[in-house]
Amino acid sequence: MPLPASWGLEKALAEIAAIGQFRRPRLLESGQGARVTIDGRTLLNFSSNDYLGLAAHPAVGRALKAAVDTYGVGSGASHLVCGHTSAHEALEQALARLTGRSRVLLYSTGYMANLGVASGLLGRQDVLLQDKLNHASLLDAASISGAKLVRYRHGDVRHLHDRLAALQPSSQRVLVSSDSVFSMDGDVPDLRMIAACTAQAGAALQLDDAHGLGVLGAKGGGACEAHALDEDAVPVLMGTFGKALGTAGAFVAGSEALIETLTQKSRTFIYTTAMPPAVAAATCRSIELLTEESWRRTHLQQLISRFKSKVAEIGLKLMPSDTAIQPLLVGDSSAAVDLSNALLARGFLVVAIRPPTVPAGEARLRITLSAAHDENDIDQLVHALAALVTQ
Ligand SMILES: *Cc1c(COP(=O)(O)O)cnc(C)c1O
């Protein structure tokens, strides 16, 4: 029996296409880097989250290959059965040092880590307070945990304060969750104020540092290092390996009690195969590189400043961001796709981000910079934008 016609899949797909929101993956014939190959063409890549240029770094690749010689490929089981190797253990310890946390627990993806935090800590009687623009995995975490989801206006500490004050005074657990660097906007809210406001209300704070880890902080320790937020201020710290660290996977860091609780209760940790040990070993090597090679962060910062000032010179307005995520708001989905295609024709990969990933009417080009770029790459992009966009 095929999928029943009554499900109306074709019709729903046609509706998605009609509003300019039909999506399909691009086929890359190369690895990540400042340049990628699509359809045999070399494109300057401004869409990757490989902020430090580590995703295709030879040393990270060598670490992965060496670990395959030791451990093979598959981890064979979940962490709690027999999939937890000394490579995983070493990575947890390296992450604890990098983030200044007591303990770390690995997850296979960031999406699963966020689901795992909520499902491990919260139940129906609890409340999850979230920034409106939080990553989809945080928002989905609310439904999987059964906790009541309450949202506050993006980055609005006053509104967060009011929301906290309006909660029923009872013994329920209240977890406030926020991206540190907002994935589609690139801005960073006042994290110290959020931490203070959360603590004052007797609630706990979770930060998703997917886009801060490795990039922010003098040592690459992420948003918490940059804003001097210790384990008491941010008791639940989540980070991912798929962005600046250039590999794949994720972790949660915090107190002994937090990590032991998640180990016992977090379903997306317990009921899934541990990441391949070689990926853990490669991630350890990435952490060494980003710690030793602070020039990657310095260079990235210089590129960000250069891009912002050159774009201002041509009279273009970017969304307010000081991070490697520098979105250009377009508004209409089809217009954003047209601009992305025009850039593609000129040799630039700058992907348009449309609803439902961003709010309706806020389609944008999400321009991301990387330490793998050089100044000339930045200048070329600005030149192309100047030719294509008139404001
Ligand atoms: C990418 C991302 C995730 C998901 O991480 P994966 O490891 O890719 O599943 C979670 N939160 C934020 C803010 C992200 O940008």
C-alpha cells in the first residue's frame, strides 16, 4: 500500500514550493573550506559553521585515522553498555578543562544533547523558559520533556524577569534556556544579566554554546569564558563539535550531580550508540589546535571587523552582530533565494535562510566568516554584494 492519497503529501509540497520555501540539499564534491566545489565549480564558501577552519584540517584527519587503527570504526554500543572507550573519556576530560567545568557528558549530536537535558531534568510539573529565537532543538526539548514551555522576547532580560516573576510559587523546577550566540542572527544577549536574573528567581540556566565554543574567549572556552560565567552562574552548559571544532557530536558540562543525573535519566544519552571513538579522538585534536593556535580567533576577529566596515562603506546594513555570523536581512523568501542564486552565479556560496528556520518575513542571507578565509575573500564578497544589492 503506498502512502494514502488522503495524506495529501503532493499538495502540501506544492504549497511549500508556491511560497518560495521548498528546500533541497546542495551536493558538494569537496570537503569544507574557504572554497568548496559544487557542479564542478569552485565557490567561495560563506555558509559553513567551520569558523576556525578545522573541519578539513590535516592534523584532525590524522588523529581520526590513527584512532581507527586502534579502535576500528563503530563504537558498537551505547556508552552505558560497552561503547565508552578511553578516547571518549579523554575527550570528556579535555572538554572539562576547556570549559572550566567539573564534569562532561558526551552526546552524539547537539540536537540530542538539548533533548536529553530537558528530558533528564524536567517533567510535566516543571517549566522551561526560552528565548523566542532559540534553536529548534531547544524548543523541541520542551515537548519531549512534557515541561511547560514559556517564551520570552529575544534577548529581553526585562521580559525574562517578568516571566519568571509570573510563575506559580511552588516546588517546580524552572530551567531558563538560551543560545549564547544566536544561530541565525549572530547576536549575543546580555548573558551576565540573564544569569543574574535567573539566579535571583531561584531558577537554573542552560546555555547552548554551539556557536561560541572555540570561537569566543581568549582560550576558545566559549561564551562562558568570554563573559566570566562559572559553573554556578551557568550550571548547564551545552556545546557542539560540528561547528568551530570541525567534527561532529556534542556535550553537556556541569556539576557532578548534573552529569550523574543525566547519565541515569537522559534518554538521548542512554538509548543511542556512542559516537565513533575516532571522532572523539579527532575532536580532542581539534581542541588542542584551537587552544594552541589562538591566531585562528584573532584572524577571524580581524575578518569580521573588515567585513563589517567594508559593508558599511557600500551603504549596506547588516543585522547587529559582532560574531562570525553576519546576516543580511532580505525579508521575502523568494527575494532571498534570488540574491543567493545571483551570488552563486558569481562564484559565492551564501545560502538563504527562510521560514520556518527564521520568523515569517525575515528571510536572510546568513553570511558566515571563517579563519580559513583571507582578506581578499572578504573583499570579493563585499564587491559582489555592492554590485547586486542596492538599498
Ligand atoms: C547546530 C546547533 C545545534 C545542533 O547541534 P548538532 O550537533 O548539529 O545536532 C544545537 N543548538 C544550536 C544553537 C545549533 O546551532
